[in-house]
Amino acid sequence: MAEQLPTFDEIRSNAFAMLGDVEDELRSDWREGTGPNAEQAAALRGARRAVAEAKAALDRAAR
């Protein structure tokens, strides 16, 4: 049963890939006139920073 569980490296790699997908989505274009407003833009910058920090942490975990 335990042999069916993923390894830490597999989980870390999958999480890193998912964060890459999140980065791609946050960089997506949106329809003109649909935002973000100033407050949303600030939150978006914070989210992008958080994703970058999470990816850096996962890189450190690979060592």
C-alpha cells in the first residue's frame, strides 16, 4: 500500500508545475475594460510574489 504513495520528489515536482500553471494564468490577458482596478492590481502583484516565493521554497526543498 505505501509503495503506491508518491515520493516527496514527485509531490514537490508536481506542486512546482502547478505553481507554473498559476503563474501562467495570472499573466493571462483579460477583456478590455474588465480590470483589474488599482486594488486588484496590487493584490495580483502580491499573488505573483507569493507564487515566486513558493517556487523558490520548493527549489530549496529539492536540495
